Amino acid sequence: MKIVVLDAYTLNPGEFSWDGFARHGELEVYDRTTDESVVKRIRDASAIFTNKVVITAEIMAAAPQLKYIGVMATGVNVVDLGAAKKAGITVTNIPAYSTDSVAQLVFSFILNLTNQIAEHNRAVRDGAWTNCVDFSFRLGRQVELAGKVIGIVGFGRIGQKVATIAQAFGMKVLFQSRSVKENVPAGFQQVELDDLLRASDFVSLNCPLTADSFEFMNASKFSIMKKGAVLINTGRGPLVHEQDLANALNDGHLGAACLDVLSTEPPKETNPLLNATNCYITPHIAWATFEARTRLMEILLTNFEAYLNNKPQNIVT
């Protein structure tokens, strides 16, 4: 069988071996694949792996031997699932591989804001401490997390991990979820979204992107947040109306925004958040720790071999 990996580089720029996949057939690994070259590369393939390369109904129709699509991520919006089901193509994904890593980045953002380590280090290296008349100086207000309120929107694995870390810092944890959560651990309080936004010093978006959540964080929601509050988005870029967020930052209502995801990735130069006040942006790296990518690679191969053994797991369709 022919096996094709369409966009390997972001997951595996050379740290991991693809030999486990090569044992099962003729393997072709491409770092990147343009939309124009997808059909040429997979038309004879029985199994393909994709991260961000979109697999449409037309592409599947042009690959008559295709029986398996392994999505190298949790989100499966890159595959036309209805068309895959109709064509009898099994689609699998990689759930829950990056929970710890994403929660870690949430607090990397928070600690960056509250202690300004990079800014202080830069100032010291530029001579500010050497030339200081006092034994200590501060570039801005230092903030203690104990007693602060964090509101977590979405209370799945990642949201719960964020809550656990927040509790270790002594923060008060509020969360909002589409369903009522039973047996909530002590110290976590489920509230309605607007109540969460009004009360929180930090708001962390850890919910899925759905038709209902598309740009749900917009001007009306930002207006009810605390003045000076911080928005953190490590979920999906389109959860946020970007121009409205830029306005809320630029007019000083929000204290900061910390974003690992944007509506279009890479962003267009015209994205209003690239030049917004106190907006900290990382290039979609929350998932990408070495440990998380190691788990992803292991699950990717396990998914494929389970499919080959007629015991498929992590099936999307």
C-alpha cells in the first residue's frame, strides 16, 4: 500500500523516525504540500496523513484507493467528514495529547504579564540595575496571583488542567461549560458566561470552535469584562472577533490579550491584533512541546496500526 504524509514538518522537523509507518507500505513524506499538488501526491495512496492540508470531497474522489486519513491533530475541520463517510474512508484524530503543554502556555502568558521577567532581564543587561541608585527597581506593577480570579471558558481536559494549576497558585477558579458538571472538585465554581466575565481578572478560552462559539468573544462581551482584565486564547482563533478585541485593548478597557491562535494562520499583515496595545502573540506553539509531539507521533502510529488490524481507535468517521 502507498502511504503519504502531506505536511510533516511542523510535527516532525527531523526529531522522530517515520520507520514505523514505512514497515506497512511504500512511504512518501513531504514537509509541506500546496493545494495544487495534493491530488498528484495522493491519487494512488491508500492511506494519508494530514495536519493542515485540507482534504475535500473532490480530492477524495480523485484518490479512488484512499481508505484511511490520519489527522495529525485533534481538530478535524481539515477533512470533509461527510464525504469521507460516504466514500467509506476511515478518519482518525489525536485526542488529549497536549493537555499539559497547552495549560503550561496559559500560565507562561500569565506569569509573563505578572512578573515581566523578559523585560526586567533586558533592562538589567542594558545597564539599568548597574546604574540604579536603589538595590531594586521595577518596570511596572508586580502582581501576585493568589486571590485573583481566573475564569475558564470550557471545562474539558485542558480547562480542568488550567483550573488545577490556578488553584495551586491560590487563585479563585470560575468556569463556564455547555453542560452542568457533576462532582466538581472543591474550589471550582460553575457560573454563567456573563457572570464569569464580570468577575474574572484573567479569562482563559479553552472551549471548542463551533457554530455557536464563532466570534462569541466580541465587543458586547469585552464591555462587561473587568477594566484591566486579561484575555487568554489558546483554543481557536475564530472564538474571538479580532477587531473588537483590538479596540478593547487600544481604548484601555482590557489590560492585555495573550493569544496563541489567530483567525488566519499565518496572520495577514492587516490583522488588527499585530499592532494592538498590550497584545502578546505566539505562533500556535501551545501544542508543540517535544513531549507533546512525541505523544502525538506515538498515537498517530498506534491509530494507523489499529486500523490495519481491523480494530480502529480514535475514529472520527
